Amino acid sequence: MDHSVLINYLHDDNDAGLIGIYRLYNKPLLYFVQRYLKNHQLAEEVVADVFVKVWERRLHFTNMNALRAFLYIAAKNICLNKLRGDRIFKDAENIEDYSQLLTEDSDAFTQIVRAELLKSIMDEVQRLPEKQRKIFHMTFIDDMSMDEIGLHLGMSPNAVYTNRSRALATLRDHIKTKDSLYAAILFFYFFQ
């Protein structure tokens, strides 16, 4: 679906616009928020809050770039509030300010790019065997050590390492055939 149609749906109070935006950005936002909060349940709550804010401000979005900037900056602000004990983090005055905030915050921009690329990679991860998929998720999403994963799954650290290596090799091969950019990014983020 054309992104401008989603903006038009929002302006027409048609929830199909919100549903379409949710489908586009739910997973990347969830990955983005989890990097801040390290808690899947809290991350889901934050993402839900962000989409509520989108619906409340639906008439203010003029294009998808402004909406995308709003999604990530709002998510970051909510995360910072949670990390600071729910002190109020001042919202930007209008939607266009979010695009400016996004370009000024290189850390947030880096995290956004990482989250969106991670979503693409995670689509490939879903095709891995179950054990490799779990270990990949625990390593790179939950940020667990090999010892922690081994304890959680009842495996030795060597078995965890072997499964993680196989998962990464499979992903590298699948992604290499799809797009060399993803392969480079996979290497950059996960093999350093």
C-alpha cells in the first residue's frame, strides 16, 4: 500500500491507516525500545502507547517521514521517562519538530537504522531451526551471555556457541544471496 494512502486514511479517521502503519513499524519499534528497556513486556507497552499517540495526533502528520520520526522520538521519550522513573519528558511542540529532533540525535538515528535492519534480519531468523532461533534471540535481542543462555536452555556454553555460529552462518548465506548490504550489516553488528 502506498504510504501517502496511509496518511490520508489517518486524516479521514479511517483506522486502516493506523493498522497499516502498525504493520510497517511495530517490529522495528519493538526492537528499538527493547534496546533501551531490556524488557519485552515493557517494550510492548511502550510501543502500544506510541501508536495511541499516533492516533491522537493523526491529523498532524503531513507525510510518512514526519510520522516515522514521531514514532521513534516518541518511543525514545517514553523509554527515557520509564528509565527516569516516569518524570515528564517534554514533547516537541509540533510534529515537524520530531523530524528535526531525529536528525539532531545521532544516537537515536543509529538505533532506528539498527532496529529497522534488525527487523529485516529477524524475518530471516524466523526461518532458522527452533534452537538456533532461540539462541540468536537470546544473544542479540535479550543481550544474554553464552553462560546465561546455557543455564536457561540446559546446554553447555560450547553447545550454545556452536548453535549460534551455525545460525549466523545460515543467516549470512541467506542474506548474502538476497542483498549484499544486509550481509555487510549483519557482519558489522554481529561479528565484531
